[in-house]
Amino acid sequence: MTRALNVLNEEQINHFLKEGYLIVKGLFSKEDVRTIEEKFEEISHQVIPGLFEPDLNGSTDDPLKRYPRVMHPHRFDETAKQYMLHKPVMEVLSDLYGEEALAAQSMFYYKPPGSRGQALHQDNFYLQVEPGNCIAAWTAIDAATEENGGLLIVPKTSEHEISCPELADSTESFTTHYVKPPKDQKAMPVIMDKGDVLFFNGNLIHGSYRNKTKDQFRRAFICHYANASATHISNHYRPLHRQDGTLVDLEINTDGGPCGVEFDMAYPH
């Protein structure tokens, strides 16, 4: 029996299940994007200890020191929390999960001109959602292209087991972990317009290019979610939120995963 869907169709569901990802065009309105732009422009001039610590003195040549990613902005900003729980996103997630989604994490990437990319990796290596999986909702605040550091994905790797990463090339990646794609499978660029949202499975191998432009940011608002039937998640992502904002406290996942418990699980993601 075909289950009832809220906003997606069966073709979209099947694409997500087969390929591990789904792009929903224009899910964020122009007004939504403008609100997010303005809020994170404001945040870019602040220091939020432990969550956003930019170099406001211009003492480094690394553009990511001036514009690092903002971790968990929903924990200190109501606009970020509002868009993490954005109804159109939560409706898509409900269709993809077949049940309610719980919001676990928010992030904002400025990706300034000249900045390094992020080596290929898998999200559920860090979130450790069990049983089930995490899903990312990656919203383009600027158009994402190959030139300005758009996302790379390896299709059909959503069924690929979570792997213990190798060491990434620090000259091209600002994170230290690298997951090698399976043999004969290659990363492909995801070209997106402002307001598009890319949803992808927590096992899908993905990363990003360096921003090769001299004058373009590639801003993105990125959130991660767990299925409501999950019982465990990594401690970094607790507590979680239902769409109405109420808190959910899953158990801490103490399983060391494919690298063992001694591996540094401080998420670089």
C-alpha cells in the first residue's frame, strides 16, 4: 500500500531512495533568503564563544579565519531556530522519513572567495543517529557553482557503510577527514540556485570545492535532522527540537563506530 505523502511525489521519494539525495527547487522564498542573508551578515560582525569566533582584526590571510562557519546558530538566535524548523523543510523531511523529523543541528557557511573546500565525508559518522539515519537539508543562500565552491556528491553511496576516514589534504580542505568513494564511483557537482534545498542521506559521501572566485561568497544554511523513532545520537547534537520547538533528549550514542572509541569524534563537519 502506498503511504500518504505531504508534499513530495513518489518519483521524488524513489529518487532519494535510489540516489541518496533530492533537490527541491525554490523551497525557500526570496524573502526567506533575504532574511537569512541579513541575519548572518549581522552575526558576521560578532563573536559567539565556542560557536562563532571570527578574526575581526584582519591578522590572517586565511579567509576562513575571518568568516568561519557558524555552529549551532539556533542555540543563540531565534531567526536561525525559525529556519531550522521551517515548515516546508520539515514537511519534505516527514515524507522522506515516513515519520516526524527532529532537528539536531544548524550551521551557516559563508565560504568567502579563495577559501578551501571540505573533503569528502559522511554525516552520520558524526551524528551517529541510531536506529535510522540523519538527513541534511542544505539550503543555497547564494547560487552554488563549481567556481564558487559548490557541493560535491557521490550518488548512490547512501547504502555505503559508514567508513573510518583517512587524512584529508589540508591545502584544499579545512577539515581533516576524507572518505574515499567506492571504486568506479566519482563525485559530481551539484549546481543550485538561491533558495534551492538539497536533502541527502547521512551515509552519502559528499564534500565541496575550493571557492576559486575573487569576489563571490557561497553562503549556505545547513541543518541536520534525525527520524523521530531514533533513540540515540552523538552528544554534540543534543537536545533535538520538534517542529513546534519542544525539546527531545535522545540517549547519547557511546558506540565508537568504525574507528573505535579512541578516535577523535569532535565533528569537523
